[in-house]
Amino acid sequence: MTRDNGISRRTAMKVTGAAAATTLVAGCGDNGDDDENGDDENGENGENGADGDGVEIEPGERIVLYGDSAGWEGEEPEDIDGEENPTLILEEGEEYEIGWEEGDGTAHNIEIVDEDDDVVDDYETDQDEEGGDDQFLEFEASDDMAEYVCRPHENAMRGAFEIEEGENGADDEENGADDEENGADDEENGADDENGADDEENGADDEENGVDDENGADDEDNGEDDDDLIDDEDDE
């Protein structure tokens, strides 16, 4: 994306502002109040990316910025077009791409940093006066990513990330609850299986006792046979 006649949005705004200044007349006090309101409104718009609600970025989206020393200017997707240092709402675990294709001619780079301003997982580019493919970072959103920043202009070119838990995380939590419930069932079933083992052991004891009872019957029969022999001896 190019700037017509090499004039950036900010340059055009400055020219317009200078022209407007020549039209001031007596009674400009009231207009001054209006200007103050306009400044407040413009300030809010200028900081929309930093202090606003942020812009949700679809997973897999390519985020294109314009490298301006006064602050990153959003270009793509359309929802961030013209916003300064837009806050980007990303989904944890999803893939994205961020970088700059064109700039103001000064050296820039782009880094993804955590809350301590340390680079996350080597997500940084070399400084360059021209943007392009080598000034883009492909990354997976994670909750330790806090901001994207141009290191040479770190005070001005700095935008925030908001990382939201994805649907997959909710599914994992639900699956975890199911696993816990299944674990409880398995433990209960294990207790039932232990009772089954006791029943089997008791059954084996009963069977063994049954064998002993059969031996007792044999002893009784033998005893009867002994009585018969004694009677026969007496008869003789």
C-alpha cells in the first residue's frame, strides 16, 4: 500500500490544521472550547488501539502495520485501518502473522514481548528501513504475549495484545471434568471388583469345605462298616 504523492495521513492533517489556523477571528474563545473538545475526541481516536476495547482478529489473519516513528498505524485487516497502536485481541493457541510492509524511511523492527518487555520465543526481526516479508512474524498466540513493539522507537511504537482462551481450551476443561468423573467410576468399579475377588475366594473355600464334607461322609460309611464287622464277630 503506497501513500499518494509521498504525503502521509499525518502530513495531510498538519497541512489542514495550518490552513484552518489562518481562519481564526475575534470570538475564537468559544471556538477554542470546541477545539478542546475536538482534541479530546481526536485523542480518544488516536489512542483507540491502546485504551479502547481492542479489535478481534480472526485466527490465521495477516496483521499489516505501517511503520511510523510516531506509532504503529494499522492497515489490515480493515477493522484496524488507520488506528494507532491498535489493541489486538487474539485467540490462544491459534496461528497469526504480524509485521509491516512500508514505513517512513527510518529503521524499524517488530518484536513480540511479555509483560517484562522480554522477547517471547525469539519473535523479533532485524532492524530495516524498508518493510517486506522479512519484517513479518508468524506465531502462535499464547498468554505470555503482552505487546508488539518496534525497539528503536519503543516509547511510541508499542501496541497491546489481549489473549483470550479459545474454544479448544473450554473443550479441554470439559474433557478434564469427564475424565475425573470417569476416574471416580473406575475407582468405584475397582472396589466392586475387589468384592468380586472376595466372593470368588469365598466360593473356593466353600468348594474346599464341600470336599471336606464328602470326606466326612466317607468316614461315616467306614464307621458303619466297622460296626457290622463287630456284630459278625459277636455272632461267631
